[in-house]
Amino acid sequence: MTSALDLDLLSRIGFRADRWPELVVPADAILARIVEQHRSSYVIHDGAATFPAKSLSKLRHKVGDTSDRPCVGDWCIAALRHGGEWIIESLLPRFSTLSRGAAGETRAVQVIAANIDHVLIITGLDRDFNLRRIERYLALVSATGVRPSLVLTKADQQVEAVEEFRTSVQAIAPGTGVYAVNAKSAQSCEALAALLQAGETAVLIGSSGAGKSTLTNTLLGTQTQTIGTVRESDGRGRHTTVSRALKPLPGGACLIDTPGLREIKLTGEEDLAEAGFDDVEALAAQCRFRDCCHEKEPGCAVRAAVERGELATVRLYSWLKLSGEINRAGETPVARRERKQHDAAMARALRDVTKQKGRQSPK
């Protein structure tokens, strides 16, 4: 036997039947969404109520990749087992995933949120504002296939300079929606709220102190998320949000608030053309040599554009840095080891040549 689904209830937490048309739920189980993720436990939501839950060992410790473990936004089949404890027994296939590279020298990937329709990149118009960091966020989101929007918070503190900030952001993210808001004001956030449609899920990412929790509270219409202060010395905030949590919004959409990201490490799956660097990618395709490093090679279309003033030097450097990072992140362990050995050999050769030149120099 199978369990009947209450689509009206499930739609409140972002369920759309067309995404899983052949879904079958056993009669002794429920379909639920993971709305909170803690160290060794979860909170699941069935559209009507929330329940603490744990997952089967095979979903946490016996998966081929850590990115396959349950996370916030996942849809799951859960059942009451072991004397009344809810157990997550399986996950529905994800239609989108926002991930970043795990910290350290590893190729592991950490999933931030699953089954999302929007990514809202939050940047404060204070010391948090950094165009190069925004480019990095856009690169990270490009691997999801999900459309990003850029939200500039604390616009009330920069009234006279808001349009200047907006213009500088639109220059590096053509075609991406940019919203300058006072995150404490529902009226200021009306256009952003209208973007979040019923049945869709958005995730907020950004630095600590950028205003993610404040914005979440405003969109929810209630003070559910703890709000911290920002240090005057560096404009950084404390991690008031310590875990990811999904909240249903009054209009029928869902919002996932996340802790501030200290490190935005790419995974190797990013597409810089989708991240707003399509102009640089098009120029690179016109270079005379396919392996052009865009330094001093003849026939370099990218350098020519810089010299003509059509491409900013800082934009080129950012593209080169992100491209190199994506290539390194996608390396196999063998390729990484060979590259490091090659780099070390080249460094030794350069030192030897330098020493040899020093010995041959006339005194």
C-alpha cells in the first residue's frame, strides 16, 4: 500500500508534484522535507508540523560521496521506528544543489542547500562590500543551474551612493537582478519578496553581518532569527546563525538562512561564462593559441582588449584567478601530485639558473 499525499500541505514547504511524477510513499511512512540540520540529527517538516529525526547510517556514513548525505532542503521518506523515533530512510533525487569546496587540501564538497530555485547573494553596503567577493559568489552559484540575485543590504546607510554601488555591481553581473534594500523595512523589501513565488525555495548566502538574518525576519514578518552586531573595526559580524534552517514564507515560498561563509572555495564545476565572465571567455576563445596564458603570448585577444581599454585589468586578474582555481579544484589526485612535482621542479630549475647567472656575472 502507498500513502496519499496532501499536496496543499506539502506545497507550503516547496513541494511540486511535477518534479517527482512517479513518487511512491509507503503506507507506513511520510514525505517530509529536511528543514534543519545539526551535527547528528535533523528536523523534518511534513507541511503541517515539524519533528526531530535521525537518518539511517547508510545515508550518513556509507555514501560514496559526502555531498550525498542529507542536508537542508532535501525531500525524504521518513517513518516512525525504534520506539517512536522518526528515521530518514531515503532521499528524493535533487533537482538542484548549492555546494562549495570543503576547507583544506581536499576535493571533498560540502552541500549548503538542496532543491532550491533561487540563490540570494547578500552583501552589505559597508565594509562588507567587495566586488571580487561578489564575483566569487556568482562563480559558485554558476554550478547550480539556479538563477542568482544580488541583494545589497544597508542601503539606508548609503542613500547618496546607492546608485553608484548598484552600477558597479551590474557592471560585473550583467543580466542579474540587483536589489538595494533596507533589510529592516518590509516596504523596502517588497520587490525582493515579489521575486519569491509560491512553491519555490530561495537560499541566502553571504558574510556574517551582511544582514541575512535581518532580511529573513523581515520577509517572514516575525523575529525568528537571532540578529547580531557588527564590529566597528572591520565591519564583520558574529555567527548569529549557527546552522542552516528552512522557513516557509507567508506568500508560499520557502527561505533557507545560512551561517556566514568565511571561505568561498570553488568545486571545479563552475562555469565562468554563466558567472558574468562571458565577455572574457569570448575574448579568450579568439586568442591565437588554444593554451594561451594571456600574459605575453602573441595574438592574445584578451591582452589586446585590455590595452584598448575595453577590459579592465582587475577584471582580467579576477578571471585568471578564478579560472586557475576551478582547474585545480577539478584535478584528480594523480594530476594534482604531478602538477606539484612539476611546479617544484620548475622552481628548483629557476633557482639553479639564477645561481648560475650569479656565478657568471663579472665582479
